[in-house]
Amino acid sequence: MIASLSVNSDLRIITFESYALAYLIGENKKVKISFPVVEYLLSFSSQKTLSVASNSVHSSWIEKLKDYGFLKINGDAFSMRRSSAELDHYNWKSASDYMAITHNYPFFEYDKDGRNKDNKRMQEYLAVEEEIERYKAYPCAPVTVKGVNPQSSATLVSAGGIGNDLQNILSAVSLSLGVQKEAQLNTGGRVFKKTVPSGGGRHPVEAYVVDLAAQEIFHFNAATYTLNTLKHVEVPDLYASLFGVRDSYIDFEVNYAIVFTCIWERNMFRYREPRTFRSVHLDVGHASMQIETALLKMNYRNQAQYNFQIINFERMLDLDPLVEGVMSAIMIRGRSNAV
């Protein structure tokens, strides 16, 4: 029987700009390792187990990794299968694929002179390409509801909302996603400040309001604080077309919905690391929670929803999901029916 090596399923790896730290769950000691060693460890996920004899070229690595407890020797088939199952459970195969696809991208460390390094990087980007506009507008879409800036919207929300349903929903959206002020920076075009945070002022989130009774879809213009009518939809059941079967946790009649999208280029112009896909979820989450809270303040029952007919919504508005994709929605009950 040929003994085989396997990785300890308790091993965790943290990647930095030029190195990585490896450690075992439950232990405080972290070991600095190079990216070739990281790739070697991750190779176990694709090859499951490696023969001790077949890795003589890495013998020095093997001995050190065994001493740290990162590698183990399996002497029987049962141990090998169990180790393979543990690797699958902890997504080592996905991690290996990620390293291969991203070519081991050197993650940017902002804790070491981050501001100057970031400014230099942005200047390099802008020397060869231009940023796109940081808010979206439909110039030919008629204005249906006029709103006010975030500061005035906050006053209206605090007063419990003094308009009709669409006006009040607009106040909640404007409070969160409306432009407070703008500045011209030397690292690009206009930077917008909103009440919700977004890295570098890029604000990739756009909002659309769906009036299910009127079967109309509006876009929120963050610069003019308006709802612009994009489409009147002639379908038997707009709710079913866009949101499918009602989820059990939506235990109220839905009269309106706010759908959030993300324009990826706004985010990725600045954040080009593969792992920064997470930041768009943070941006949407901040906006969604703030709007949900504002709606509750005005006595509108609401609930965030993530699983719905995304493709149908994108096709209905001719959105290219590789340019602007749907993220989530807020389902809203009309205040006249609220309890």
C-alpha cells in the first residue's frame, strides 16, 4: 500500500498582496507561506490525494507542512476517501478553481499607505480609460412623481409621510439613494455623496419602482429625485411575471415593489480584484435596509426578497445583465391597507 498525503480539513488560508497566512482552526499560530505553496496545497482539491513518492520535488515543503499539521499521511483507502470528502465539504475545489481563473491576483493591502497607493492606481487607470457616469438617467422617460433631496426626504419620512403611496415611496428611496452633494476629484469624474456608503463614491446601485395595480415601472433618477415612467406592462398578472409564486414569508398583499440593480462597471472601475464582487452586495444591503426602515416609519409593511424572476425583469426593461444586473427587491404593502 502506497501512503498518500492529504490536506488537514482544519487548514485555513488568508491571502494578502504578496503572501498568505496559513493556520489551523482553534490554534493561534499563523504561518507565513508563499503563493506557490498555496497553489500546491490547493492542488489537493483537484487531485484529491497525492502520493508521497510522486512529490519528491516538493519534499522540503512536505516535511514542513507536515510539521505544522497542514498535511497528513493517509495509509488506507478509507482515510483517503474521508479526507477527500472533507475537502469537498469545505470547498477546496472551488478555491483551487478560483486561484487558477484569477491567476493568483495580488490582493491590494489598504492598511499600508493605502491612500497614496490607491491614488496612484486610479491615476494609472484614468491615463488609459474614462469612467462612466455615476448615475443613470432616461432622458426620454416622462417624470411621473417629483421628489426632494435626501435632507428634505428625511423630514417627510420623520413626519410619517404626507403624500400618496408613490410620493412616500419616492421619499424613502431618495433618502437613501438620492445625491446629497457632489465633488470633482483628481482621481476621476464627479463623486457623489449619498446617505448610504459606497466605496470611492461610485454608487453602483440603481432603483426601480413597480406599481403592481397600475402595471407601471418607474426608474429613480438619483440626481433629480424623480420617478420616471419607463413602461406600462400589459400582462395578465404582473406580480407573477416578475416575482413568481408568492413566498410564504410575504404574508401581506403586495402593492408595490422596489427592485435594486447594480451597474457593475461603476464598481469594478475602482475595485478590480476578483473578490470585490462582495462590495456590491454591501452597497445594495445598506440601501435596502435604510429604505425598509424609512417605509416602516411611514407605516408601510415591507419585506426584502431575493428570489424572483430576475431574467423577466431584465428582459422587460431591456437590461443587459452583464452591464446592469438585478440584485434584490423590497415588497411593499400600500399604506391604506397597513395595520
